[in-house]
Amino acid sequence: MSETPSTAAPHPDSDAPVLLDVSDGVATVTFNRAGAMNALDIATKDLLLAALQRVADDPEVRCVVLTGTGRAFCVGQDLREHISLLQSRDAALWETVPRHYNPITELIATMNKPVIAAINGVAAGAGAAFAFAADLRVIVDGGGFNLAFAGIALSCDSGSSWSLPRLIGTAKAKELLLLPRTVPAGEALQLGLVTKVVTAEELPGVVAELARTLADGPTLAYGSIRRAVAFSAGHDLTSSLAHESELMTLTGQSEDHQAAVSAFLAKEKPVFHGR
């Protein structure tokens, strides 16, 4: 992984399959196997999981951006490695879901800070599912999604059975999972799979501005909102209201809420510190 000197080694390795840069409250996690369309081999998954664990635990990180290099965001499992493991009957083949995919998805979806997927090209399989686990998705106009699992006679993973129906409804989710095809950026916007479609030239600037807005915001409140929405998906109204009450008490006692109230009374713009 490549990181800023303040958070890790001072000599970044630009050849690493996952890069991590932390700057002014924004952590950017980048898939860096452009030649393999950022396919996920074991080394990449190990580094990705480590990077996400680090930024989730770092109180100085207030927004996370997940993106890729080259013409793909991430095309999911590295099939060359998959075939090799399958032929050798290596147990690592099936251990990767609980060891890698599940904790990666859970970190993206539940860390106590907002996550943006900056989708620079095609996102397929687990790569698409990782993007769906983020809060906001900005995609280039030449990008798209493909839930390719059934095409290679596999079930879905990385939370796609959970996130996809919640984004676009059960019927459409089943259609895209049972009849995999590439959903282009424009259609993805219409379906509600993405927040915004931009050109490749616009992507860095748009994402940077969005990340800056979130990193400057009330991080604890953002995290609590994420938790409230996730909790409500599996609980009844009464339980969800009780959970909202707990999180309202938590955020109501925060420094950021006090700053917001003071700024309101002074007719000034609040400055948040994520506490």
C-alpha cells in the first residue's frame, strides 16, 4: 500500500496492488492492477482489507474514497488465480469469501464515516458489490456494472444480495443477478445505482469536491446515519425508533452538535471536527 508519510512508510510502493493515500481527512483507497482490470487476487484482497481496516480505525480520516486505476474500477475475482486454485483443489478458493469478501464489504458499509465509490470504468462481480456498499457512487459515462456471478455458475457474494435489492428493488435485483449484463452508466443512474454520471476528465474534481464536503462535515453524525439506515433494514419500526433515539442522544452530546448550535445562534457557518 502507498500512504502519506504521516500514516505509514515514507517510501510508497507504486507497484502495490492497492494504494492508500491519506490527505487532510480524506483517505483514498485505489485498486492498482490496471493491467488485470483491477481483478482481485489474494494479495490484492489482503491489502484491501488491511487498508480499509486502517482507515476505519483512524480518527483523522473523515471520508473514504474507493477507486481504481486504468479503465476498470474492479472486475471482481481474478479468474486466472481462481482457475488455478480450482484445479489444485486449494482450500483458499472457498475460504476467500469469509476471509476477504465479507469483512471488506462490511467495513465499506459500516465504518463510522462516509464512503464514496469513484467508479472510473467497469465494475463487475465483487467490484460492483463493493461500490454498492458505499454511500455515494460517482461513475464515468463510459463505465458500467455487471453482476457476473451466474455467468460463471456461481452464487452472488460481497453483499450483493443485500445491497442490490435495497438500491433498486427485489425484482430488478433478481433480473440483473439471474441475467447478467453490463448496465451502462446512464441506465445505472435511472435505476438509482449511482449518484452521478460524469466524464472521465470530470471524475477527479467532482469526487474531490464531494469528499471535501463530507470530510469537513459532522463525521459522527454521518456514521450514525449510516448505522441507523442499516439497522432499519432488518428491524421493525419500534426497534428502529429506539435505535434512532440512542443515536440521537449520542450525536446530541457531540462537540460537533454543540458547534452547530453555537454557530446557528451566532449566525455563522459551523466548523466541524468529527467529534
